[in-house]
Amino acid sequence: MRKILLTLSLVFAFGIVAAAQTNTPLVNDRQQNQKEKIAKGLYSGKLSAKETVKLLDQQRNIRQFEKQAKSDGNVTIIERLRLHNKLNKSGQTIRNKKNN
């Protein structure tokens, strides 16, 4: 009985760890915030249609990189850092375009 419980608990624990490694909720939240900023910038007139298209292309590239990072079932620390760096650059680009 102990062996069965131990085995089940280990399987359950490894399942949680494996699932946690592919989740990127912080990245998803940041992407959503950036999309909203782009939409608000377009609506307010601070962003032109051409600038909006470029910013949305940048967001699409970030989503593609995230999908590629998740494809092997494990988002490594380096991939997370690259995602956050891409989001940082994208956020800076959005700010620069809205304020020029």
C-alpha cells in the first residue's frame, strides 16, 4: 500500500512540475497589456496605422518565439529570459512610437 501511495504521489508531483514549466502566465499578461496599449495608441491617434502594423508584427514574432519555446514541453530559463527581453524591447518601442 505504501509503495502504491508513494508511486502515485511521485507521478502527481512530477506531473505538476512538468506542467508548470510550460506555463508562461507572466509573459501572456505582458503581451495582453502591450496589445491593449497598441490599441489605445491607435484609437487616440498617437500611433499611425503603419506604426500599429509594425508593432503588431513585433507582437506576432514574440508569440511565435513563445510557441517555439513551448514546443518541446519545457520553457527553459534562457528561453524565459529571451521572452522577457523581447517584451522589454517591444514595450520600449511602443512607448517611443506613442510619444514621438
